[in-house]
Amino acid sequence: MKNTFYTCPYCNEEYGDPVDLAHCILSFEEKKKIEEEKKRQEELELTRKAREEEIEAVEKKLNGLIRAYLKDYGSYHTTREFKEAQVPYLFHWYF
Ligand SMILES: [Zn+2]
């Protein structure tokens, strides 16, 4: 009977049992996924400050518009929903 060996593409280890091969491949792919997520977080960290400043600039502009509106019309009501913002949204009002 011919011995069949399966070679792992990640570590070149040879396995007689395809289930062992699958376990080896999965362990490498899991490590790869963790590395990719770590890299993604590092890249996000590089743009965090700039994106916060971008939000603050728009927030200040919005506050200015609403403050001017309130001065002229007394009250401001909106029924608009922030559909993209499913997380609680916090405004800082500068009155
Ligand atoms: Zn392997």
C-alpha cells in the first residue's frame, strides 16, 4: 500500500493524515488573521488624531450654525435620525 503524504503549504511538514494537515493549516491561518488584525489596528492608530480633528472641526461648524439659528428663531427641532450612527451620538454644545 502506497503511503500518501500531504505537505503543509505553510511549514512544509508532511502529514499522513489529512485531518492533521488541516489542523496545521488552520493554526497558521489563525496566526495570519491575528497578525493582519494587529496591522490594521496599528494603521488605524496612525490616522486617529487627524480623524478626531476632522470631527471636531465639523462639530464646531455645526454648533456655530445651530447657535446662530437659535439666536434668530429661538428653538431648533429635528426629527432626522442618524441612520449611519447606530452608536449613541454625543454632541458638545457651546452656548
Ligand atoms: Zn504546517
